[in-house]
Amino acid sequence: MKIEHMNIEPGMTTLQLIEEMGKSGVLGAGRIYRATKLLAELISDEETTIFLSIAGPMVPGGLRKIIRDLIDAGHVDVLISSGANLTHDLLESFGGSHYRDHDETDEELCQMGMGRIGDIYTKSEDFEIFEKKISTILEEIAGKRDQLNIREFITEIGNHVDDPESIIHTANKKNVPIYAPGIIDCMLGLQLWMFTQENQLTLDAAGDMHELSDIVFGSKKVAAVILGGGLPKHYALASNLLTGGVDSAIQVTLDRSEAGSLGGAPLEEAKSWAKAKCESRLVSVIGDATIIFPMMVAGALEMVNKEKGV
Amino acid sequence: MKIEHMNIEPGMTTLQLIEEMGKSGVLGAGRIYRATKLLAELISDEETTIFLSIAGPMVPGGLRKIIRDLIDAGHVDVLISSGANLTHDLLESFGGSHYRDHDETDEELCQMGMGRIGDIYTKSEDFEIFEKKISTILEEIAGKRDQLNIREFITEIGNHVDDPESIIHTANKKNVPIYAPGIIDCMLGLQLWMFTQENQLTLDAAGDMHELSDIVFGSKKVAAVILGGGLPKHYALASNLLTGGVDSAIQVTLDRSEAGSLGGAPLEEAKSWAKAKCESRLVSVIGDATIIFPMMVAGALEMVNKEKGV
Amino acid sequence: MKIEHMNIEPGMTTLQLIEEMGKSGVLGAGRIYRATKLLAELISDEETTIFLSIAGPMVPGGLRKIIRDLIDAGHVDVLISSGANLTHDLLESFGGSHYRDHDETDEELCQMGMGRIGDIYTKSEDFEIFEKKISTILEEIAGKRDQLNIREFITEIGNHVDDPESIIHTANKKNVPIYAPGIIDCMLGLQLWMFTQENQLTLDAAGDMHELSDIVFGSKKVAAVILGGGLPKHYALASNLLTGGVDSAIQVTLDRSEAGSLGGAPLEEAKSWAKAKCESRLVSVIGDATIIFPMMVAGALEMVNKEKGV
Amino acid sequence: MKIEHMNIEPGMTTLQLIEEMGKSGVLGAGRIYRATKLLAELISDEETTIFLSIAGPMVPGGLRKIIRDLIDAGHVDVLISSGANLTHDLLESFGGSHYRDHDETDEELCQMGMGRIGDIYTKSEDFEIFEKKISTILEEIAGKRDQLNIREFITEIGNHVDDPESIIHTANKKNVPIYAPGIIDCMLGLQLWMFTQENQLTLDAAGDMHELSDIVFGSKKVAAVILGGGLPKHYALASNLLTGGVDSAIQVTLDRSEAGSLGGAPLEEAKSWAKAKCESRLVSVIGDATIIFPMMVAGALEMVNKEKGV
């Protein structure tokens, strides 16, 4: 098949741009076209359960509303998150923010009470408010139960967050479960630990597997949309092991594969482990998720509307 | 400054998408917004001479028309190219194509007469036509002159290419000089060498510098837009050394900086060498040029139109 | 300071090679020299508690014995591991192996019952033995206790593993605690979950923090040696938050920093969060841990011996 | 085949270390072992002509002596270099140096007259001496001839450099030709251009191909050892096109392949173009050449001696 050259017109929609990339069909251009097309099909397919996994600074990096809106629109059925993205979602719901355009050194930032994630900055005063609010919530949770699964714990927190912009709140509203197997490793985890110094509240690390397994077995098809690597990526794929693997997957990453790290592992590798079915459709896009994912979502939603004749 | 969250609407234009990324302003999202904004300003600024450098499979990868259209619209003043991109431009003008969607091994491809660049494929029969056509052109050039600078050589070839889709043809039409310091290292170079086995035709390797220097000294401001690394990247920057460096630069690359390679070098490094002015505006976008560049061009052209009230 | 050129002599020891790299002192050569020197100092310093974090296929990739030997020699005080590395350690203790030199497709591997991690292969028959052995161990653990912290769980497992080559066994022998905050996300976690379908055994996700905190507060100085990213990297640094951060750290990674992922984050970023002290010594080596870490360990041990006059 | 675990002993030689990596045989460990073994075989094989290509700051980064010694020992038959590495070789022969351990900003460096390549620094006063010396040499060359091929030009320069540490000098002494197709794009090229403003001296860009072709046709077997990408990498492979490609190749790079750049292209791709024979032995090592190459050379030389019983 011949490669056609892309044509750019000012004012073209995101989907029109991506369709031009599809005319080329090679290198990154081909990857993002195929990923967008697959995402649109997954969204339109009533039979597919969509797992979204997020690692890396997706909430601090500006993707909070996109993820929240996808959940609100019913386009995400299961969210698997790093603990940090949940912490940062709550931080904003409690009145905090994320900041940019600082040029201090890391030593200076430390003295100013600012934490850095790439070119994203946080303020310790925001975390202080977070701590106060979350400790009240933990007390209320502990007043009701002394042991929970991690998913239940997140749901309980969400019940105390009355912020329509919140991912956790919106997930609760839409009955989208949030799993965070590494939840302990973030500020939320730290607060939980401090709370348990004087209170009884146990998170059962393995407790979510039964529920997650039920979701997988109850799905006709499962798709994984994977932003970044880490525990969320692996959990999204591995939870489908017992049914022979996901039916399709999209991943967006800048990690590379040669040293064998999970983050950079090609999705095809998941086939060997039965974490992706042999006939599954798999697309990896190499790039920064804060560019690639909004583009792909805009393109896919436009494609879905177009199909529907909206 | 607070990071705002991006909002995605189906049907949004490319610029609207990029402006949402600008609201975040961090990580890749911030980079592509700043690069797009800078590109729009450069295009609108009559006083800036724009150098575009291209290395890597930009023409085979589907960017031929975008580059040609930028030249045709007067948005590129100087093109600095790898030899290969010129070869592939000519290959298409001579009737050849680039191909995709093959899954043979490299050994099988070799036996089929197909060359591979990532997931792009070429056919040796297209190269055979290329050889015939180019040798006729070389004869005609040698009939007129026995020594040329590389830029003159490319111009002479362009005079024999009557294809409005061709980058070389369009550059000739618009008086945009094309420099290719490494021209020998491609199929065009190979054909030139074969021709010189029995004919007299010398390319003066250093001959272009005088002309290029005149362009730089004759420009109020110079901007470099750099796709990929290699000789074209360095040449685009180094040719501005004698005037203290470029006034602005944008680069798109997936290479990394730690091992000191030029391709991955941060643009800031060019300041130390007076290849970029100390007050220059410099934006690097980490990503695949076949995604990033079309997006940036679509956004910048839309921004320019918006400014003009078109 | 002038850069000197490296001199290579056949038969030179690893330390001699690394010292030549130190003469250069720049790019990767400088990084590995500084990392080796720092590691040697940390090993020699009685006052420093060394945290080793391992993510990515370190055990399958051939580093099991190096890690075990470092623990056995008293050079590692705390191990923070991905669940997978513990699973693979047990897999070998139970008689299984890791394999190489396969060239089947992922689909073929799946049908052969082989899982792939880069160019490393596993056999499902080895995992079947793993499952039998681990379920017996889980029964014995559940016979004694119905709730454990993750560290205690790993220690209990180690008590049933009588293999001097095992990391877990050796860590038990030397009283080196192993933390694995993401333990659920591996074959060991899967077996635990299956076991808990019909048995009572709860892992308390937050339970280790108290103990880990005691170690940090009880240490005069803490150093983190970080192979790969993920939860283990963050946990190693974040557990030092309450005392103002680690005193020194070395990381080996191929991940890059621009997209904000933790794996690629520069160690300097940890200073802003008080996860590394402002005056801490931090060295990142960009490369594949299966090359860099053995080289660094060989060089550091030789340096320690040289200092001691051994 | 089972993966064995590496064993580290303090005082082990570089080859012993690499052989431990060979026991693992996977990921980077396997790659460097196979590359070292192949390099040793190439060095021992009288019938193989070895092309060494160098791009990126190999001379400034501390590899000058290693490259010079390989040439002096007869282990390199053809050198293909970026112009910059030749400039930096001459800079040192003319009394200049490369520097490290600066922490100024790029703006400050520019004002101090220092250029930066990663964490390598140069001084403009060294370049001023370079300019004086090279202009004298250019005069002498132009006194004898008014047109040269690039290789002849480098040889002529080498005849004026009486420095046993110099790569160019040593290559002359050993009749090892140096090709530098992009020679114009460096300080040496800039000086040549300035000289030709008032003098007649033409470098024939395509002139070397005949000679290079004779070398390739005159070789029973050809091997390419490739450090970094760029023009030198491609030239080393493409010059073997007419004989069906190299018989073996080793590359060391940190570039990645997905965006189609030559630097990151897998060596296997060269098979499709008949730049590497279908049955050729090809090894890529992902890493920083200032770590990987000295290690590989030390290991290979020790292996050669061991084979010889030295």
C-alpha cells in the first residue's frame, strides 16, 4: 500500500489532522491514527469494558478533566491509578492547585516548601490543607469500618468529596471502581499510615482481586488504555490473565523496551503471558501522554460523533 | 501560575486543542503550545528568515507535502536537508512511491528488492527508474558545467523536475535555496559518484558557505526549525555563528541528551557556542516529528489566520 | 579541569577500567566513575544504612546472585523490591529457571506456555511448581496468623525457603527486611488472592510504614541505590521524607525525564520534596542495569578492598 | 538455554566481568557480551577489514587514545568520522584541551568564551590557536594542490601534525584512510571556507567514493564498528552496498528506533538495503559509548590475548 502525504489546512479539526496522519500510516503518524481509531471503536462498542490505567503526573499535568469527563460520559468502566494521581485529585478538590513557571533550584524549592515533578510544582500549604481534610475523612471511615479493600477505601473517600471536577467523585457517581494497588506509596498513603499510628484501619492489599476478577469474567470484551507504566499498567493487563487476556490495548509511553522494564515493554509481550489475547488489537504510541492522549481523545470522540451522524 | 486542566470537545480545531494544552502549560503539552505559538510568530514576522532543517525520513514518512506547502506559501526561506530526503523527493517525482504494511523479515525484503526505514518500505524498481532519470539529468548538468557548489547542483536538478508536488521544484520556483552538506551519503550521491567515474563533475564541498553566510548577514533575524538531528541540525545553527547565533529555534526530536550526541543536544547548548543568541527563544518538543510537526504547523497556520482575522 | 583520555590495557581490572573513565570524567564515563566511588564509600561507611530498590527484571536478568551476595556481605540493609523480583527469586528456589535464545513469536510462546520479558523467557511448568509450593507455604502461614504486614509476609515465606542462593532466604538470614509495597501485582500476589478465596489471610497494605520509619529514624545516614523506577524507587526515597531525605543516592535507568514519569525523574527532583537532603550526593547513570550494576559493584568492591589494603 | 546468574569478584578483569554477563546472556548483559566476542573475533581475523565510524563527542569525551591505539595496533583499517571529532583531535595536537566541572549557564559560558557539549567544555582561546595553526597548514596544502578529495585533505593535514597522540597522525603513519563526508560542518570546515574566500582550494565532495569502493571490493570481509549515528554510521554501511553489505557490525547508541531516524535504526534494517549481508552478524548495544566502548575494547583485547595464549 502506498504512503500518501499529509495535507494541512488551517482550521482543520483534530480528527481531520489525525486522518491525514492515517494517510501516511507510518512511524508515529500511523501509530496515533490507529490508536485513535481503536479508541473510537472501543467507545462505541457496548460490549467492551474499558480499563484506563494512569501512572505518571497525569492529574498534575492537566489531564484531570479529560479523565473525569471520560468517566462521566461512560467511556471508562474501570480506573487503575497510581496513588499519586488520586492524591493530586483530592488536593485540588480540597482547594489546592498545581503550579508552573518556576525557575528555582531544587534546593530553593525545598526551602520555599515547593515540590517539583518535571516542570510542575506543588505547595506544602496545599498539602497541609490536604492533610487536615483527609484526616477528618479517615476518622469518619474508621468510625464505620476497621478493614477495607483498597477500592472500598477510595470509594469511601470519594463519598466525602463533593467536587464535580474530581475524578474520584465522578467515578463514584458513575459507579466506576478505582483500583490503586500501590496506594500506600503517596501522600494519601502517608496520611493513612500516620492515622493508623493511633487508630485501627487496615487496607487489605489483596482484597480487590475478587471484585476485579468478577468484572473481567463479567465482560464480553476488555480493552486496556494505558498511560505510563508502573503498577497500573501491569495490573490492568494482569487482571485479565484468567480469561486469556485483554481483547485490545492502547499504550502511550516514552519508555523504551531494551532493558526489560515493564513501562517500556511492547504490548505484544503481553500475548505470551495470556495477558492479551493472541488475536488482540494492540497499538503503542511513543510520546508524551500530555500531548498524545488529549489528541487521541479529541479525535476519537469526533469520530464517534461522526459515525453516529452527530 | 496555576496549571489549568485541558478540556476536550469533539470537533475542536487543532489550534483549539493546542490552546487547551497551553492552559496546562507543562510537560509535553506546554512544549508543543510554546513551539506552535513561536512558529506562528515566526511565520508572521516579515523580518525573520526561517531555516528549516530536515533529517530522518520526513519525506518518506508523509511530510513531503507539508514541507512543500510551507515553501510555496513563503514560510520557509532556507531548507537544509539530508541527502536522503532529496533523493526520496526525486524518487516520487520520477514516478516512484513509498510503501507500508509489509511484514516480511529484512532478509526477505532484501530478496524482494525492498528497502526498509522503520515501517516504511521502498522498491528497487522505483530506484532503477530514479537512476535512469538522474543519470540523464547529470549528463545535462555536466554538459553545462564541470564544477558546482552543492546548492547549485540541487538547483540544477530541480530545473529538470517538472513536478509541482516536489520540494526541490517548489523551492526553485520560490527561490528558496536548498543546502545538503552531506549530499554524497545517499542514492543521489551514489549516482553522482558512478557518473563521475566516466565524466567530469565536481561538487565543491565548502562552496556553499559564502552564499549561506550572505543570507545570514542579510537577515535581520534568523529562526531555525529543526526536525531530527544530524548534519542538517548542526548546519542550520552553525551557519549563524558569525552573527552571534539564531534569534529563535524550535526542535522536534526523540533523541536524548546525556551521551552528548548532537541530535539530542538541548538547544540551550547552542547559546554557549554563539550559535543561538543569549536572548533567543528556544523550544524543544520531545516526540515523533510525524505527529508533532503536522500538529504544530496546523496550529500555527490557524493562529496566523486568526491574528489576521481570516 | 582538563579531561584526560582513557587508556585501555588488556587484562585491566574492572576498577582500573572505571578509573580510566574517571580520568575522562564526563558523559557516561564520568557518571559511572562517580557512582562507583560513591557506592564504595557507602559500603565502607558503617554509619550509612543502604536501601537497595529493584524494579524491572533484575532477578530474571541475571542479577540474583549479585543482590544476594551484597546482602550476605552486609552491604545492603533494606531491600525494596517489585513483587515480580520476589516471585522470580522463589521460582528459582523451587526448581524453576529463566531461559534465553528463543525466537518464537509471542503467539507461539503463549501456546508453548512460555512468558516473555524482553529476551528472557519463563515456562508455565515452572510456575505450576511455584504454585504448588507457595500454596503449601501460604497454608502454613495462615495456620499461624490471619493478618500480616507485607514485610512479615515475605519473611514468613523466606522461612520456608531453604536455598542459600535465594535473595529472600539470605535476607532472612542476615535480618535484612524486604519491603514490596506492590506485592499484589505479581504471580505471588495472584496465588495469595486465590488462597484467600477460601482462607483467611490479610496483608495490611500500610502496615510496614511504622517499621520502615523506625529504620529511617534509627539511621545516622541513609543511602538509596535504585535500579529501575516504579514503586520501589519512590518508596525508597519517600520513606526518608520525615527525616529530610536520603543523604546520598545512585540510580541506574534508561527512562527519560521530560514526560514527568517517576522512573526517569532526576534524583535532584527529590531534593525539592525533602526526599533527598539538599546537601546529598546524587549520581544517575543512564544505561541498562544488567551492564551498569555488575560493573559498578565489581568496581566498588575492588575499591573497598584496595582502601583496606586487601 | 538457562540463564545463569552473574558472579562478581573484586579484582576481576574486564573480560571476566563481561563473561559473567555472557552467562546471563540477556538484556544489555547479553548484548555487550556478544559485541565483545564479535569484536575480538574481528580483531583476530586477518581477512576482515574493520571500519570504525565515530559520531558524537568521542574525542572530547575521552576516547581519543583508545581510538588512536586501535589504529596504531592495526585493529582499525578505515576510520569514518564526523568533522567535529577531527577538529577536536587537531585542537588537542595544537595544544588545546577539553574541560569539565563547570556549572555556569550557557549564557555565562558564551561570555566566558566557552562552548559546551553536554558536560564537556571548550575554550575559545584554544580555538584561536587552532585557527592560526590550521590556516598555515591550509596555505601549505594550497601551495601544492588546488583540488583534493576529502580523504586526501585529511591526510595532508595529518602530514603537518607531529603528535603521536593524534588520531590523524597515527592513521597517516599506519596508512589508515580517514573519511569524513560531512567535514564542512565543523570548525575545520569553517576555517577552510574562510581560507577559500581568498585562496583556491576545492574539496571534491564525491571524490572519495572511488577509493572507498576499491577498499570494499578489495576486502574479503568487512566489519563496521559504529559509535553514534549520523553520516558516519550511514557512510560506513552504505559504502558496502555494491558488494552486498558488511559481513558483521556492532553499534553502540542511545538513540531509539521508532521515529525512523538513522541513528536509532536497528542494524537488521541494513539487511533489507544490502548494506549488511543476510547472514551477517549484527550486535547493537544500547548505552553511552563512553562506558560501553572502552569496556568492549578492554574485553576484546583481553580475549584476543587469551586466545593467543599471551
